Amino acid sequence: MKVGDSIEDFDFEAYHAGKFIRGNTEDFRGKWLVLFFYPRDFTFVCPTELRGFAKMIGGFEEENAVVLACSTDSLHSHKAWFESDLKEVAYPVIADTNHSITQMFDILLQNGEALRGTFIFNPDGILKYQVVSDNNVGRSTDETLRVLKALKTGGLCPLDWQPGQPTLSK
């Protein structure tokens, strides 16, 4: 998948607010979708990212965006981890145990972990932004939200553009 491609809608199972749920990415049409992948439950960097998105969820919701997380761990692993350590996470976390989603996004490692990938889709399901990084480095939720806001302007946003600043004319 690359920027400009349409999302291939997929079914998923996720842990969300204490329950196992089923969904499809088509359920989020009409909203921006921020889908981020992390390597594993019960690790060191991953909880910092999950908490970071949880802390900023209101900012994403204000921008008409849905946040989904995904790892290759099972629903039961998600449940055990979230109930013991991450109670503040209130967005769905997908269990991609068959690796179909991580393969679709080309971020599956040979050891069965996902790379740290962040993908932002517009309300029509078009990929507008992607960043994939090594698993040793956590991402910035501030930057993810800033990029979402920049994409929503529809304009040309220069280096270090911040919300409220003018965009460049074409």
C-alpha cells in the first residue's frame, strides 16, 4: 500500500473498552482513519505509544478522526495487557493473529511482529500519509495529529506548519 491508494476494506476483531468486537474499516467511511501498528503487547516502547494516543484521543475526535491500533497479538493477550496496565486506552486494538492486515500494509517482520507503522486515510478511504519506522523508536502522537490537521487543510503546508498558520498558495 502506498500514498494515494484506496484502502482495501477488511474485517477485524479487536479489544475495545473491555469487550471483544468485530468491525470493518468500511464502518469508518466519512471519517478520517488513523491506523497505527505496534510490535507486541507487554513490551517497553509500545505502552508509551498506546498511552500517548489515549491521552490525545479527544484531539483526534475533534478532527473527525477514528484511531485504531493493531498488533499481531491475540485478543486475549490484548485483554490481559489492557486490564493489567493500560486501562486508559479507549480505542479499538485489532488482533491480527493471522497476519493478513500486517501483510496488506507490508509491515510484517519474519518473527511475526509488526513494524511501527502509522497510516492516515481520508474520509473516502484514500491513504494520505504513511510512516514506517524501526521498532526501537516510538512515534510522536503530536506529530500524527499535526499531520492530520495539515492534511485536512487541503492546502500546501510548509515545513513545520502548525494549525492556524497560513498554507502556501498553489
